[in-house]
Amino acid sequence: MKSEIRNREIIEYFNSLGPVWDEHVGNDNERRESIRAVFDMIDLRPGCRVLDVGSGNGVLLPIIEDKIGAGGAITAVDSAPSMIERAKQLHTAYRNIEFMTGIIEDITLDPESYDAVLCFAVFPHISNKVKALQTFNRLIKPGGLLYIFHLADTASLNSFHSSLNSPVRHDLLPEREELTSMIENSGFVIKSYIDRTGLNFVESVKC
């Protein structure tokens, strides 16, 4: 019951920001270039099928498209309907994106159908992180990749969230030991863990 109430609060919060999310979070050219730089470490190739979790207004979509090309496919999922509607408006040029609204822990998609799952700036906001990781494992092909990343180190990110007067003030990214344990117990092997100023980046492969 508590998780259901929390999910509603989080959805309402992000839904209210959907129309102005890029301005709110500061998705300017500099931030977009910082995101592109992270993609130098993300192994996406032409033809890949990608699940973009917590896709928001779709800031990752053009970058993913550059990597996978028209022969690839993207499923963009967000719990806030207004975020998905805005993403649809902003990315009409692409014909290989499926937009979905829903809680990622409960999403219904074909098992072992994705080469990669990307979680950018969303993992702290997932209520049931263990269930979400198990869902990712179910959806990723054997040998497929899971990326959880933020443009801030763990301490800075958690300090920022805690300072907000909003429902996300309790949304924290687990510290390294807890996070890696959660990922590994969900059927992944950690390939890379980076936690430094300006970046938290975890790359995992499905066993």
C-alpha cells in the first residue's frame, strides 16, 4: 500500500513537469553533450533493440538513434503520461520508437527481447528496485547489457534529492556495495562501476 501511494505521488510530480521537463532539469546543449560523452562507454551497435527506462521527454532518443540506426528499435517507457506525450511531440522524425506509459516493475514486454536496457537519471525514483532489476534481467537477451548512470556522483546526487521540497526528496541512489549486490543478485555481472565528480556509471551484463 505504501509503495502504491508513493508511486502515485512520484507519477503526479513528474506528470506535472512533463511539458517543461527539459527546461526544469536543464537539458541544454552542454548537458546533452555531457550525455553524449557517456555514450562513448555504452556498447550500442546498428540494429540493437534498446529499452529506455524513465525516458522522460526523450533526451536519450537521438543519441541512441545515432548508435543503432533505422534498423534498430527503441522502447521508451515512463510512468508519467505527460512525459511520454511530450517525447512523442519532440521525436516525430523517428519511426522505430515505441512509446509506453507504465511502472517499469510491472511492464509487460516480451522476454529476452532487448540487447540493452538504459536507466539514465531514473533508478533512485524506482520504488521496488529489486523487482525492477529482475524485470530487466527477464527482458534482456543472454549477454545483453544493463546501464544505470547519472551525471553526478552518488553523494552529490543523494544530497541534491534530499534538499528538495518534493516527493523525490527520499529517492536515493544506493551506495556502491548495496547497488552492486542488488544487481548481481538479480542475475548480472558488473563490468564497470564509476563514481566520480560528474558521473555515476554502472555497466552490467546478463549472465
